[in-house]
Amino acid sequence: MDTPVAVRGRGITKVFGDVVALDHIDVSMTQGQIHGLVGPNGAGKTTLLGLLLGLAVADEGSLEILGAPVGRALAAPDGVSGFVDGPGLYPTLTARQNLATLLALRPDGAPATGVEEALEQVGLTDVADDKVRGFSLGMRQRLGLAAALLTRPRLLVLDEPSNGLDPVGKKHVHRVLGRLASEGVTVVLSSHRMDDLEALCSEVTILARGRVVFSGPLSKLSDENRELDYRLRASDPSATRALAAATPGISIDDGPDAATRPDTDVIVVRARVAAMDELVARMVREGIGVRELAPVVSPLEAAFLALTEQEADR
């Protein structure tokens, strides 16, 4: 059976004066998945998020959200919640008062999460009675997420939700988003943090100059990517270097910009995944222990750089 789609857009175009923010793009976002949205500044990410939240309407094309076509009026589609350019909060009110005020604006009978439950979900119960003007950026982001959860959304749209979060706060937010996706909520998030996207997302859309240069599963993006630089540390650096040099498809980076030098126990090699698999297998056969193996630049970041540079050149 076909996987249900939460967002489907065809030929979406949005122009602001002389600026083409979105240029006839097609998008598809699967229900119950966390979908990442990435691109350089000015790529059209914020414009697309605004369309999903009903803050703007497309000039051309069709957009369907949660099975319903989006009309020409500025209005938040049913079942959609989130924020763009940071959450809108009342600084002179406490966290609890902010959420209570927003909850009071909900129509009678509309599905809603209680204030205390929302605060608990984002880990702000202990500061619920503190005024928001004293909150850090990360705490404001978490309160913004709590505000978005008040409506029990089926599509949650977030702009840089990890902005300003410390490691504990980020872990908490990641856990909340993962739980929501497991319950069938579709999460669309824009971020410049490639590590966050790789940790959270099963799908990603890369925008460049108002166009989609990739959209699909992260696994497909990695499979189609070019060679990557890997940082390799082993129990026998000399023998590892010799094996790497003798393995087809492996090149050793000893240049001045490499993350290592030849006289250290760390080697930087460039290869495709298949070549790295062969190198590791040879190391195991030789009894060499692999102590560290990781991309110098993540597959998502490498693809992001390559695809956006290609679009810029085009």
C-alpha cells in the first residue's frame, strides 16, 4: 500500500517583488516522519515553512496538507501548528501564563493539550512560574514547542528548534519529536545543524536558489553521494596506512588542510562506502583494531555542499 502523504505540493511558486523565493517546486512529505528542510540563506526555506503554516499563499501551483487542498486565504490549515523565525511569546508573562493565554484562544471543542502536560513534555515545569523575559534562547525555543503542542497538531512545523539549546535541552527536544513521529505526527523542521537533522530525520529536502535539488530519504542521499573523507584511527597506524594505500578506491589525504599529519596515529582517507568496507575487512584479517572511523564531514553536509554548489554554478 502507498505510504500516506502529509504534504504534497506541485509547481509551487512564490515571488516577492523581483525575488523568486520558490521556483515551481514539487514537495512530498510522508506522514509520521521527521522531514528536514535545509539550504543556504535565501534558498526559500522560510517561505516554504510559511506556506505550510498558512502565513502566506503560493502565487502558482497546488498545495495539499493533511489530505485537504490549501485555499487562497491566509489561515492556518486544520491540524497544523508551529513557528517560523522563533516563537511569539509574551515576555512579561510567565511560561504558564503564556500557554494559558494561548489555550484560551482555542475554539470551543478544538483538541488541545493541557498547560501542565505541555510544560512537562518540554521539561519546563520547574520554571513554569518564571517570566519569559528572563528565559534563555533555548528555554524560549522549548516554550515555543510547548505552545505548538497545545493544539495536538498532526503536522508540526518548526524553524531552527535546536537554536540555543544546551545538550540536555537538545536531548529533551529530540526525544519529544521522536515520540511525536512514532505517534503518527509529521514533523517538518528547518535547521542549519546537519548533526541534528541526521540524528532526527528520515527524509530531507535540500533547497537552493528557490529550487529543490534533492528530496527523499537520507539513506538515498548517502548512497548517491560522492566520495567522503573519513577519519581513521587504528591500533597499528603504519600497517593501516600501508593497507589503505594498497586498497583500490582509497586515497590518503596528507595535505596541509587535512585533519591529521603523517606522524600521528590518525589517518584521513577519501573513499566510497564500498572501498571503506573493503579496507576495514582487510584490517580485521590482519588483526588491526579499528579505534575510530567517522566521516570528517557528514554525508548530509557533503551532499548539501555539492548540490547547492552545483545549483549555484548552473
